[in-house]
Amino acid sequence: MSRRHSFYARPLLAAVATVTVLGGTAAAAPADSSPCRYTATAAALDDTYYQDALGKTGAELKAALHTIISDQTKLSYDQVWDALKATDEDPANSSNVVLLYTGRSQSKNDNGGGSGQWNREHVWAKSHGDFGTSTGPGTDIHHLRPEDVQVNSTRGNKDFDNGGSELGDAPGNFTDGDSFEPRDEVKGDVARMILYMAVRYEGNDSFADLEPNDQVDNGSAPKMGKLSVLKQWSQEDPPDTFEKRRNDVIFEQFQHNRNPFIDHPEWVGSIW
């Protein structure tokens, strides 16, 4: 059921790089999202935001990060629409957003529930823990992304794993009866969003304790798999400038917390 992929190295040294996507062309990063900016930011964050997590591993690191990232501004589900228009803005076209699974660049205003429009995809499926669209995990934009309505429906509440049949309306994505495999370009993004949720929501704020496990078909349990695959995806698809910029926008403009696995991908292996 698994399939080997060849991941490509993303162009992190160019000020602006373009990639061709289904239905349009999107730039990988705006000119002010250069690697040196993120190097400087990471050093500053370690001295401030992450100072209580440094030097820790395992459960101690997870607990420290939970305390840090739980200090956030919460959005309503309606506010998520406008937030995603900023966090997922196409750097090549400020009137558009880039959809997570299809990679398509689409008008920010073409959102809703109709065929061909984009809506709000919960990467950690909201039925896994039964939190719905409640303020909290149901509106946390670290795991909410714009996506084509039909592709969002096809993904449904499936866990993540390799394998399945390719989606005709989203080439590069695969699905079967109990799992979904996103395109190579966002595999790491998906993994880091899932693991953020597992650290942020620990069952002490009236919501379920969300945890990854190494299985699929988790149903309504507050679990999401497949952990071994997510760890592989995170390692093989490191954060790119689009994902890093998104983390900054969420921190600076909306929730005022960060996804630590974008800033420190090595912490994935330190905890799991």
C-alpha cells in the first residue's frame, strides 16, 4: 500500500522562485522571505519565545512547548476566512490564495461551498476528538488551510498515510478507504500541522487530548496517524519560505503563537 517518492529540494536560496501549479502559477516566496531573514528570526526567538524549551527533550520539551504556544489569541470560525486570505496569500498574486492539496492559485473572494470554490480544510480532522468548529482547535489557523471544496470532501476525516489511487482533480494526491496522501510539496507541512495540534491541545482546556499514533482509521478518537509516516514526511520535506512566512503571519497578525516544528524541525524527533 505504500509507495516510494522522490522529494525535490526546494529553492531556498532564491529571493523569488516560481512553481507551476494546477490552474495557475504561484511564486514560492516573496522577496522579503529570504533564508537570512529566518535565520535571524530563529536566533531571536530562541532568546525570547523559546527560551524555556531550549535544552529539553522528550516529554519535558513537549510540556514546555505546550505552555509556550497555548498563549494565543483565539479566532471565531467566521474570522478564519479573512485570516486564511492573509496566511495563504499567493506571493505572486496578492489577490489569490494557494490551495493546500491542489496547489492551485485562486481568487481570495472565490470562497464558499460551491463546486470549484475553496473552503476551510481542517488538516487535523475535526471529528478526531469531536471538536467541530468550536473556538479553539476548530478555529486554530495553524492547521486550517484553503482547499478546493471537492478535494476537501474527498479527504474527509481520513488519516494520513502513503498509498491509494491518484485524485483526478488533484494530481499528486492519493487516497484509499482509510487514508489520504498529499502531494510531495506539502507533505512536511501536513506533518508539522498535525504535530503542532498534538502539542497545543493536551486535554486541559475542555477539549480532547489530541495525540498522533501509528495507525489509520482512527474514527472519532482524538488520534491522528500515521505517526511514522508523518515523521518521515517532516524530515524529507523541510519547511520552505511559504510555510515559514505563514508561521510569521499567524504569529504577528492573528493568533500570536507559533508552530515550533516550523522553527525547529528537529524537535519532531526529540519528542517522538
